[in-house]
Amino acid sequence: MIYQYKLAGFNIVLDVASGSIHSVDDAAYDAIAMYGRAGKDEISDCITGRYPDITRDEALELMCDIEELVKQGRLFSADNYAGIPDTLRSLPLKALCLNVSHMCNMSCLYCFASRGEYGGSGELMPAEVGMRAVDLLIANSGGREQLDIDFFGGEPLLNWEAVKEIVAYARAREQEYGKKFRFTLTTNGLLIDDDVIDFTCREMHNVVLSLDGRPHVNDAARKLRDGSGSYSAVVDKHRRIVDARGGKGYYIRGTYTRENLDFVNDILYMADLGFTELSMEPVVAKPGTSYGLRHEDLPELLGQYELLAAEMLERKEQGRGFTFYHYMIDLTRGPCVYKRIAGCGVGTEYLAVTPGGKLYPCHQFVGDDNFLMGDVWEGVTNKDKREQFAGCGIYSRRECRACWARFYCSGGCAANAYNATGSINGVSPLDCELFKKRMECAIILRVAEETESRLR
């Protein structure tokens, strides 16, 4: 299977199964489109008729080049990966999301966690529960050396002392067990101070900072508890921690809703503030909400992603480039085939832990007892649920099997699928279309980068 598209002056041919990407001229683009449906002579005649400057010998040489790529498995290659998930369902645990706080000092319009409380009463994780979670991760990590822990909420800085104790506990066990912990903190930034900056610079691999862009957009959704906007309360604190980290190891993470379909303006606004590591996520919303994205918004949203790619190319040429999380793809070294098939490892390699020590497949399932998987003392006791997630991937979703982007999205987010369809093996049509456009743009950016490097 191949996928072809034209964008930003490039003609792209993607061989889906092998991942080979070809940037070609118009004649090659058309010839590849006809390959397999017409003979070599017929295609050559068509190409020479359509492009008068191409001789028949050149057209036949082009066909030979295409046939050679087919022989090399770089065009029209077969998908031979369907049996892999059945052999890899016992992958060890590699990451935990520690919900150290089910409390928040903000009241965001679109919060999937019910203002940070996940449908319950405000609760903070005792350090002992977090330490037990560290033990669980070590005990179930098998031969993995690199282990990841994300401190999440609610607002994790409301339980800052516990965070520091848990980190110290994990660090003290690294050498004993031959493990290396990598920590991430996700915060709204309100409580960032010198201690938070010093500790995160020393211990946190990554810090995720929430900001939605332009002040009026941010303040319409990201509100303090008194109903006022949060922009002025956090933007300088974000700058301080980013500067202290040398502009590395962070992301400014925004959310766009139906109220700012022109979200590229928010991304560019944050880039103009000096933030160069940016993410802007489509809102997760229940059907019927005023701010939730709708199918009729797709044309504008798809156009926004193309506009962003064009702007990024222009700004890079001007020496003002920035990184957009969803356009980061490695075309040469990863992820591995299994990750392309099975995705993030939700419910198997990755679990979320509540303040009370309950285990869920990920933070978006927390509070839904249909997805309760165990606790940090007994481990995963709901084996059937684990098996359901282990079998979740591109081959468990009918819609994915013929999709050109399946090895990039790995079937998409199980939580979004569940919210949209009632099944973790479903597909959210809106998310699917947005993802495919992001991948088209991401590929264009990488091709442009490779082309530029070759011209130097």
C-alpha cells in the first residue's frame, strides 16, 4: 500500500508498510500512481504524452527505477506485521503516571478530570503510596533499565513535598536495582518558586507547562478559582523555569477548543514570547459541549495545520524556528515495529496511580471503576482488562487496517476512542482526520529539512 499527497510544493509518496518516504517530481508521482494498474509501456506512453520534455527512454528508465524500489521493498511492500501483537502481550511495566494530587488551584473550562478532582473529593497522595508505586514499577519492569514517572494531577505542586520524597526514594534505589528513573512534572505553573525551579532543573527530565496562547484565549478557558484569568499569574513563572533550564527539557502545552479554531495564532504568539518547545492539543470534550470540536470544523482545522507547517518552514529560514510536538517524527530510527502497532502501552506498559494507590490504564481512565486494574500493594489484579489493552492496536480496529497513517498513530488514543465510541478498540473519526493531517505536515517538514541539508 502506498499513499500519495501534494503539500507545500512537495510531491510525497509514502510506502505504508516499510515507512519509506519519497519526494518525487510530477512525472514520477504520476507513474507511481499508475503502477500495478497498467503495463510499463502504457505508463511510459502516458508520461511522455503528459510531459513533452520527457523522452520515451527517460520514461522507461523511470519505470525501471520504480521497479527497483519495489524489489527493495521500498514501494508497494507487504504488511507482514499482523501476527506481532499476539507474541508480545507480556511486555514489562515501563512507566507510571502518579496522580499525586486530586486537587487543583485552577478551574479550567475543559478539564477532563472534573476540575482536578476526578469526580471525587480533593485528595493528596501520601509519599508512602508513591514510594510503593516506585517499588511496583521496579518489581514489574523486567530487564528494562530506563523507567519513567510523570507527576500529574490535579495540580502536583499542591503536594510538592511528597513529590520530592518520592523522587529521593526512587533515586536511592537506582543503583541497587540497576534502574535509571526519568521524571516529568506537568503543572499549571501557579506555584512555581525558586525551590521548584532548582529541584526540577536538577531532577526532572522534562517539565510540561500549561498555557493556551493569547491572553484572551487562555483566560477564557484557564481560570483561577475566583473566575479570573490565569495568564498574568503564570506566564512570567513559565519564563523563569524555561530560562533556568536553558530553554531545553520543557514543553508549553496548550489546548485549543471551538472558541479558538485559529489556534495557529496562539502557537505563534507563544513562539514570539520566546518559547520554542510547543504543543497544542485538540480539546477532549463530551459531545454537546459548546467548546467541543465538531465535524464541521474539520476544514478550518486541517487548514490551520497546513498554515502552521508553512509558517514553521518560513520561520526556520529566518532563524526563528521552533518545535511543535505533533510534528516531531523520526523517519530513520524509530519507534520500533511493536510500538507502531500497539501504541503507548496504555494498561500494559503504562499505568496511572491515584492518591489512594489504585491503578488505572492511564490518567484519562482514572475514576471510572470499569477500568480499575488493581492497586500498588497487590499489583494488577484485573488480568482480563490488561489483556483487553494488550490486544488493542491497529489490527484490532477495523478502520485502521487500510489507513495509510496506521504505523504513525498506532491506532490512536484508547481513551479518546472510548469516549467517542464506547470501546477502546473504536476510532474517533475527528481525532483520526486531525492526526492524518498532522502527519502529512510532519513529513513535509522532515523532507524539507533533509532537502536543505543535502543542498548545503
